Amino acid sequence: MAFGHAISCRLISRKGMMGARSMSSWWGSVEPAAKDPILGVTEAFLADPSPDKVNVGVGAYRDDNGKPVVLECVREAERRIAGSLNMEYLPMGGSVKMVEETLKLAYGEDSQFIKDKRIAAIQSLSGTGACRIFADFQKRFRPDSQIYIPVPTWSNHHNIWRDAQVPQKTYHYYHAESRGLDFSALMDDVKNAPNGSFFLLHACAHNPTGVDPTEEQWREISNLFKVKHHFAFFDMAYQGFASGDPERDAKSIRIFLEDGHHIGIAQSYAKNMGLYGQRVGCLSVLCEDDKQAVSVKSQLQQLARPMYSNPPVHGALIVSTILGDPELKKLWLQEVKGMADRIISMRSTLRENLENLGSPLPWKHITNQIGMFCYSGLTPEQVDRLTNEFHIYMTRNGRISMAGVTSGNVGYLANAIDKVTKSS
């Protein structure tokens, strides 16, 4: 009995140790994730003790003192809503008022599509969430489809459609030699794609290049999409922030609507209202009729349900308060134009400084491009030198966040760029 009991105890003990080892190794195969290339730049910048350091990698607006900005219209909206409403859940589709006002920005104040209730739309977790819900919607209802994504694009686009398990292909966009649009190659790719393909398009202020098609080029793209029966999904993260005029920045979308396309749009208020941390956005899909729009919206909501159930209320209240009040909306339009104008001014100043230094390189692309980012044409090695020798931080693809350029550092930045490009 004693001998049998000892063996039994040893077996139980051994099983216990094996179970413990098994449990402790549940996550043993998990490796550290690769650092996000953009967030990694900010981490390195913060760790640098140099008083001369400059961060032109961050994708958030800064004033001319390099400080974050909260718009006055946002502060006023917060004052109005403070303590006046409860904290109940929003519906799965989000704030009806916020969505209504957001659709007017994209489709037009007097859009017949809105009046006819042909747009299926829900509040989303900013533009990223809108893209992800649409990617899942595409996978669920067009499971054999793929998405064409421009080269280059915002790096998270690839993550979004990958995790939604939608196969990806790419199409030409940026022309490195001219620092502009590779229009002929783009059109060839659109033409050669199978009929009925899905394409991701940047509505304005293309990230990361700052290169947008002209109005005439947009019309040609739209016409070819019509011939090929392609579906256009627009990511519009910078409406109003690009040119200072929300109507002008929505021109690509309006052209597609005029040509009779059924499109999808991801909208965000991170940049144009400075609501980065509030995560306020909208996903919309233009449908055949109001009946189809009801069905599509119900499915978009069902996709949101297991992800986050319903979206947050505070940011949506800020947006609906601003856009729903004529005076606050007027103030917003003035403030977003002020942000855009400062960035446009910094583009001109940076180009002027580089040219005055006698740089042998052409810098016209700095002012030809638009929006928050400038695709400088700097090589990864030149970017490394800017960081190591001048404490200037940006992503290694040479993308400069113009929001990080100020009247106080633009001369230093230009001088550093001039040095690393002349000696390369």
C-alpha cells in the first residue's frame, strides 16, 4: 500500500509539473511584435537629450511653437455639452446627428443621395475603424474579391485588409524621379485589373506622399473606373486640412458621384478637428436605393457589434455640436483653414531656404505636394544622417510631417537637409 501510494503520488506530482510546464508555455511561442515605424520615431525622439532635436515624424498638427493644439470651436463645444447629457450607450450605429452632419461634408450639403436615404452609414472609431469595418464587410459579402492599394500608402492600410483576410494587390501611384504622380502607370494598372475590382483611393492629401491627382486626372480615373466597373473606397482623413476648404478637398468624391459610382468612404475628425484621441469617424456606403441602404447598414452594425459593441459618445457630441451650429461651424472652417495655411506657408519657407542655400537639387515638389506630409526624396541613409548628426527625426522613407516644421526650426532643418544631400 505504501509503495503503491508513493508511486501514485509521484505520478500525480509529475503530471502536476507537466501541467504547470504546459500552462507556463502557453505563450512561449509569442515573439515581440515589430515596432511601428512611425511610433518608433517618436520614441527615439523623446529619448534624445539634445536641445536641438526636431521631430518631423509625428502625424499630428502642431502650432508654430511646436505645441499640440485644441481648436477653440472644440473647447466651446465641450463647454456646451459639459454636464448636460447622460452617459448612456449610443446605438450600434453611433450618433445619428453626427453621422448626418458628416455625410453632408462628404456628399454635399444638399446631396440627393442623403435625401433619398441611399447611404448606409455608421459612426466608426475614426478613419482606421471605418477602414476595418469596410474590409470585414468586403470579406463577408464579396469573399472572392481583393483590394488594390497604392504604392506607397499609409502603412496601416496593409495591416487592416490583411487582418480582415482580404487578399491585396498594389497599383502604381508615386513617381520617384519627378516626386509626383505616376499617372500613366496608375491608369494602366486600373485598366489591367479584373473588371469589378476594389480600389483604395486617398480622397485628398495622399499619405505619405502629399501627391494628389489634378481635377482632370480624377475625371479620367473616374471614367476608367466606370468602364471597368471597379468599386472605389475613399479614405478621407484630411478633408479641410489639405487645402483649407472642405469642399475643394472632397472634389475627387464629388466627381465619382457625378459619374454615377456607388462608392464607400472612410471619414475622420482626427486631423481636421484635432480630435486625435477621441476617435471620431464615419463609414458610409452609397447603395442602389433606400431598401438596400437599410440592409447594408444593418450588416455594418453587426460587424461592429462583436468588435466594440457601440462607439464612444463624447467625441461624437463635440462634432455634432460644432457642425450643427452655424456659428461654431463657421469658426471651425476658419480654424481648419488656419492650420492648412500654416502648413502651406512652411512648405514655401522650407523650399525657399533650401534654394537659397544653393542646393543643386530641385525642391519644387515641396510646394507641389499638399497636406500634412511631404515626400522629400531623401534616401534612408540620408535620413539616418539627419538623425545621427543633426537630431532630426522622421521615418526612413523620407516623409516629413510639415506640421512639425516651424518658423523656429525650418532654417535648421533646411541646413541639415542641404548638408546630407550635398555630401551624399
